[in-house]
Amino acid sequence: MKPLAVLFLIVFIISGCFCPAAEAGEGVVRKSPIAGSWYPGEKNRLQSLVQDLLDKAQLGDMKGTPCAIVSPHAGIQFSGQAAAYAYKILAGKGIKRVILLGPSHYTFFRGLATSESDAYETPLGTVSVDRNISDALKKHPLFQGPSEAEVPEHSLEMQLPFLQVVLGDFEMVPLVVGEMSKKDYEDAAAVLKKYVDDTTIIAVSSDFTHYGSRFGYVPFRDDVKENLKKLDGGAIDKIVEKDLDGYLKYLDETGATICGARPIGVMLKMLSGETRGKLLNYYTSGDLLNDYNDTVSYAAIVFMQ
């Protein structure tokens, strides 16, 4: 486990925010371990903030129907604007189900971990888990990752306030993605594609390059802003082109610290040849803080049918 992940986990435990799923009248509900820290814990304030970010996202003329998006998952004050670009494009598209793929920051395993919860709770209410699909997935060996992976995982939860504001009532299939081989990507995609229809969106949670000594990744020290843009741009180009082999090769060659690299890989194998990708928004935490010693990159990407 990465040192940063260990630190986050310790903070959650010490602060009493490491909240397991709890029994409720509507079934087993995963309580939020990050509301009030990673994003506002009060309903009206959270609703207003998300809506404001969505209002600021200017998409321009977008033709086609979205079938997949990539959105970041840092604290909302950092990556929220990029996330708003990704989710705004889903408004009014009749989406009723979200297959939500996020990386595992706290639990090491191979394959994908399905949800054991009936719903996820945020200050905006609860989001139902599609138990029929989740239970069916659990029968496949590749989808039998540890159920506890979802409990502290912020990568999935950070998408929910945006989904709740944009979609309103919907169901989701939350999946935490662990280590994957090339064949695992193909096998996972083949299983998941059976559950994609005209009212389903694939949403991938991923931050891009984590740069600096804090993250143990300093491939360059000069012109950090421009070099980061080039580094991230190389990966984004492969993603938009739906070139999984090229994308994986690029990660191997550069060591780019993209935390949602594996969820992105699963998505790329799920996309049909008719879809086209587009980068909607990109910036780094260094841009916001004017400090590039330690910085994380955020990108919003959409694939249109």
C-alpha cells in the first residue's frame, strides 16, 4: 500500500470517520467517511456548491450521446470544476444506471470488488445499488475482490454528489478495481458490456499525474507545469483514441502516476469502435495553488456515441 494511502486511512480511523456500512430500513447503507472533509457535509451547501460548479462548466456544442466519462476524485475544492465538466454533459440524457469504476487506494487485490451495500449515503440522500447486477457479477471469479474495499474508498463516493444533482434518481453498480492483467481487462469488459444499454453510463474515477516528492514521482524538475501538461497529454491522447495497448505501454515507459489507470483500462475495452473521445477540461492543483512542488492533475473526458 502506498504511504499516502496509509496516511489517509490512519486519518479516517483517528477522526472516527471510518464508517462501515450500517443496517437501515432500506437495507445495508454505506455511510460516508468523507462528507464534511472532502466535500461539504451539509445538504444545502453541497447542493449549492455542485450546482455552481456545473453552471461554470462551459461545454459548447456537443453532438451525440455520452456513453462513458472520466472524472477526478480529489477534494471538491481542487477537482470539483473538472468533475463538473464531465457530469454536466449527462444532464437530460435519460440515464438511469451508472457503472461506476474507481481505483482501490486502501486495499490491495487482483480483479474487481463488487458492492455488498444496498445503497450509498451522501448529504444529498441515498443512491441505490443495483443488487441484481452486483449479485450477478459476484459469481464471476474476476469480480470477487474483497467487499471491504468499498468501505473507505473515496474514489467512488466523490462522484456521487455530481451524479445526484445531474441525474436525480438513478441506480449504480459501484466497482473498486484492483490489479489487472491484459487479459483481465478483456474479461472484465466482456462481462460488464452485457449490462450496458441506452440508459446506462460508464463513469470512471481517476486523477492523473501525482507529481512531487510527496508522491515519490519527480521525472523532471524544470518547467514543471508545461512538462506535466505534456506528460498527461500523452496519456490522454491514448485514452481518447481508445488505444489500450498504447496507453498501457505509455504508462510503463513514463511511470505516469495515474491512480485510476486500471479502471480506465476496463472502460477502454468496453467502448465500441463507433464512439469518439474528447477532453473537456484539464488543470492541476499546482495551477490552483501556484505551487508545483507537489501537484495532482485533473481531467474530464467524455466518449460520445
